[in-house]
Amino acid sequence: MRILVTGGAGYIGSHTCKALAQAGHTPIVFDNLSSGHADAVRWGPLYIGDILDPDALDAVFANYRPDAVLHFAALAYVGESVTDPSRYYRVNITGTQTLLDAMRRRGVTRIVLSSSCATYGIPTVLPISEDTPQQPVNPYGFTKLAIERMVADYERAYGIRWIALRYFNAAGADPDGELGERHDPETHAIPLAIGAALGTALPFSVFGSDYPTPDGTAVRDYVHVTDLADAHMRAIIHLDTCGNSSAFNLSTGHGTSVRAVVSAVAIATDLHVPLLYSARRPGDPPALYARADRAAQVLGWQPRFVSIVPIVETAVSWFLKNGERKGHRIGTPEKNYVGNKVQSLTRGIK
């Protein structure tokens, strides 16, 4: 199949493009490069355009005649969505509607959406299932929920079939070392902890150490990025074989605490991870983890990475191999702070 991948120059999108190409499909990346990276587009053509631009979308559909769409293009910073909701509603909701209308004009009837666990808000019962009420607590989560409702309406009215994949915490890097995690600004725990250990970022902030969890820190469900890529490919095949539209959780089924993430980074780097303890952030739940039984039963999807240590090891391997050489730094500090002493950057790296 020829598959249009919006946001395919980004973290999860680029890993998915590699998986598609390895399976014999042709990924066509459509990206404005506002947060993606052109050098991550290696397995198919890159069309630079914006999902808010109907003319650009019409052009890429006309030029490449894709059979289906994988839709990653979106703004994804929760805090920013609170301070600038207008931008998030415009890009995430209006952008998706613009894409769906371009699909209608070109007769493309299959789309896989990058949704989010943020649509659930703060659940009262764990683990989360697809039947857990969706009650987002921030504009970002609301935009993802609105998009899910939108595609369901478009299916009823126009016959566009869909899969919504609700990720939990995407993590890790391509085991081959070709792709990794590069956000600006970086907000994800694992790369920030790695940067703290390697001395390319500030000490790692632990927001809250008094949660009602086994070690007092917040618990989250970390899913390896290549497992997410595999799920997208399975979702496209599901739609191609006339499977029903549906939403699926993508998760490992268990939670990992912030302290466990820090421990995994220390093991993978053989370095101390300097920490800065702070108060809880408003709205952060003590724990979030989910069941992915539906994805297993319907899509045949099972995460290959189920433990935090191998997930972190792939990320560390990528940063050590690519980070400094390509200038992919996390923050600006040049030293690694251990206790009250300044250690050299390379101390203890195997």
C-alpha cells in the first residue's frame, strides 16, 4: 500500500515509516517540519506541507494517490495546551477536519489516528480499559477526544473507516540506532533522565515523592516506540481487510514509577542520575496504566518490550551513538553533577 503519514518526520511517525517500509509498503510523509526532522524521513518521499492547508493536502493526494492515511500531525504539549488552547483547537481539531475533507475529495476511506490516554483524564479505577469514561482534564486531551468523535461522525456520514490508537507513554528508540527521541522542548521523563546522567541536561526533576504508590513517586505505563509502530501497521491491515472501526489502548498493562525509570537510566549508563525533588504538579494522578486486551484480540498486537530496563537501554544506546555527533543535545549544561561534585561527562560510560 501507499500510505500517507502526516507528521511522519516526528518521533513515533518516523519509527512507523520504517516499519511500513520493512513490510513492503510505501510511506509518504506529509510534515511541516515544525517539530519533525527531515533527516528522519528515509523510507519514502517527504512532502513539506501543513494539515491546515487544503491545497497542499490536495496536491499530495493527487501526486501520490495514497490508499490510506496514518495521522500523527498534532500539537502535543499538555501545559502549552492550557496556556494557548486556541492554537491546539485550530491545529489538532481543524487540521484533522481539513485532512478528512481532503480524503473525501480523493475517495480515501481509511485512517488510523494517533489518539492519547489523555482522553481519559484522571480515572478512578485502574487499569484503564477502552470502556473507561473519557473525561479529559486539559485542552490537549479534549482535542484528541473531539477528533475521535469527528471520525465516528465522518464514518456514519461519508464512509471513512477509522482506528484510534490511545497511547500511553511512548518511550525508547529504534534498536538499530537509526532513529531516536528528539523534542524541543523535551518533556518526556526518559530522555530528561538520560540527559541528567550524561551531563547534557539539568538534574532530573521528580515532581512529588509522597504519592500513595509503592515508592512514593508517580506511576506511568511506558510503551516502546517500535511497539507503537507495529500497532499502526496492524491497524492499517485491519482496515484494509474490512475490519470494523474501533479505538484501542496501546499499553504494557503495568505501571513503572519515576524512581524505577531513574534506576533503569543509572543501570543503562552506569552513571548517577542527579535529582531535584519538587512538589507534585497540579492535576498529575498518582498512577496511570492500562489494559490492551482489545488490541491483542482484534489486532493481534502484543508489546515486545514489557520491562523498563530494555526500553531505556535502547534510548541510551541511541543518545550515546547519535546525540553528541549530530548535536541532538538535551539542554545545555556541560557537566554531570553528582552530589556536590562535578564529574566529567564520560565517567563510567561503558
